[in-house]
Amino acid sequence: MRILIDSNFSLYGLHEESEIHFDAPRVTLRMVLEELAKKSSGRITLVDPSTGALDPLDFVLKVNGLLNSGSKKELDVLLKEGDTVTLHITPLEGG
């Protein structure tokens, strides 16, 4: 299954790629984030191991343009072939 990746920062391990391929018939959003973390050789942690969720203060997550809270439950949503996962770093305030 092919999942498209969009980000506002350089994802370690993806280089110039903008998609991830899975051999599994069912792919969850959590699986995508875990694969991105693996490809980074441990440089980034997307899912907090203590909560099982994405830290909303660090990242904004969308699936096909729709906001995803990144909660433990929301990370278990099933994706379809060609879905786009958008991961943006939350901008810091100030100047």
C-alpha cells in the first residue's frame, strides 16, 4: 500500500521521497508515524511512548487535509491506498 507524505520539514530517512510503501493489507496512521521514526534512525520520535499519542504541541497532523488530533484512538485510523498524511511542526510563537 502506498501512503503519500507531506511535511513542512525535512524527514530524516526519506531523502527526496514523498511516499512510504507497506506490504500490509491494513495500514494505520500509527504504522506510518512509526515507520517515519524508524527511517530517521531514531532522530525523531513522533508517538510518545508514555501516552501512545502524538504530542499536539510539537506537530499538526492531517489525513487527506482533515485535522487528526493524534490521540491514541485517532492514530489507529485505517488508511487507504494513496491517502496523504501531512505532518507539520507546530510553529513557535515569538520573534
